[in-house]
Amino acid sequence: MTEDSGWVESMTLGEVEVIRIVEWHRPFAPATGLVPGAGAGVWRENAHWLAPDHWDPVSGRAVLALQTWVLRGAGPTVVVDTGAGNGRERPGMPPFHRCAGDFPALLARAGVHPRDVDVVVNTHLHVDHVGWNTVERDGEWVPMFPRARYLLPAADDAHFGPAGGYGQGRDPADRLVYEDSVAPLHRAGVVELWEGSHRIDARLTLESVPGHTPGSSVLRLVSGGARAVFVGDLVHSPVQILRPDANSGACLDPVRAVAGRRRVLERAAGTGELLIPAHFGGPGAVEVRRAPGGGFALGPWAGGWAAVRAPGAGAGAGAG
């Protein structure tokens, strides 16, 4: 399924409801450019299951989703990654330039008001993970989730902020991303920087896995016998499970990115964690298995998703 309109679905892991908010799901970039180290052959060899959810064989483009996760249960309500946001200047980044998406309405469909959110997690500070951190009000960017503390990796904040030259000039848009989606949080006093590991509550723990960015992180969920790991951009496509040494073109430290990916996949395969990457299409999450020769294979895709179609989905979704 490849759709350009959003939807909301949910499933339960242990005592936690996992809500998946999908803003769009579509062919995004040439597959060999997104994961250049994988080679063209792996896409063709696995076309029977990569298409249509993860690869469009006609255009040769990888299919990705722009999505956010909301975790809701007995503990805090947590938002994981916040997409690209609306109305942002992103020159050189056409998919994210001046977006006009329906995220607030989709959030409302899930029955989540911005004031309900206690914690916002940015797994890292790339453009498509921080956008709905803020909304524009009276000409200024302010926190979208007014009661939340925002957990940001300290290493990414240093790298992408003014102290690090806004990403050291690698991408001119990094300054814009920081200024409209991160700096306003600092001004509002809602940021909590962390490094190494950070325990949110008894069920949720953040762990640093640098490589994709200096502060790239994963969020581990353990609840009622269920395990999951939200891995951000450690894995952009399922082909990186088959080819864990293949980085995306956006990995800043290729050697550390490979080491971190292998470590996370090894733990997922060994403990039965459900792997939940930021951008997987289709069911969005998958189990990982060990394969002969020290590699990995895909296990079952996530089941149990139920569509969420709350009445009055578009109302009352503002940041107030």
C-alpha cells in the first residue's frame, strides 16, 4: 500500500498503547541513493516482498513513511519523533519545504491533545524528526506540546546548534531546522539534554547509538512481557537488516553507524524486541532473526494494528 494521505492506527504492547500517526507513505528517493552501500541487486532480489510497501520497482525509489509514535498507558504520554512540521523554509529539501500536512488533525483523531503529552523524544535532530516540536503563533515558533519536557540528545544539540556551527555547514538547512524547531524549546525552558542513557519510567529507556548523527538514539520499551525498540534512522529500509553494513547517505559517521546498527539488530534478534524504525512503510515494524554467517533476516511483520477513526477528528487539535 502506497498512500499520500495520512492515517492513524494503534496496537497494544504489554500495558502500553502504541499509536502510529502516518502523515504520508510514498516513494521518496532513489533506493540506491538512500542506501548506497546496499547495491541495486538486493532490491531486485527481494522485489517480491519489498514492493509495494518499501520499494517502487517502476521508479526505482524507496518507499518511506513520515510518521510519529505516541505511547500511552499507566505512565507518561510520550511522543516519539515529530515529523517535518508545516510552513518551514527547507531550501534544497523539497519533501519538507513549506509542508502543509494534517498532523494536528491526525493527532486529534488519535484522541491526543497537545496538552495531554508529558514527554517528547527526538531520537535525533534531523529535519524530519523535529518539525512538530513547535508551531507558529503570532509570528513566533513556540512548543506545540506546552506541558511536555523535550528530551534531546546532548551530542546532537551541540552539533546542530550554534556551538557546532549548525551542523558544521554540511547542510545549509540545518541552521533553519535548529532555529525554528529546537531553539524555541530552549527559550521556553522545556529542554532536557541527556547523554549515554536516560530512564523515562519503568517501561521506557533511551540509549545513545551514535553514528547516523552524533547523538542518534533508540528508545526501548519493556512492558508486560512485550519488548520493542524505536530505532529512529538507524534503519531506513528493510534492506539494511539484510545488509547491516550498508549506511544511508545521511549517516555522518559511517563506521560508528554500522557498529551501532549491528549492535541494535543483534539485541533485537536475541531478545525478541520488535524493531520499530522511523520510516518503514507497510506494517511499520518487524521482528529480527539471526541468519547463518552472522547476518540477520526479517521475522514476522507487526500485527495487531487497528485503524483509529475517532469522530470529529479535525477539531480541537491546535497547540493551545
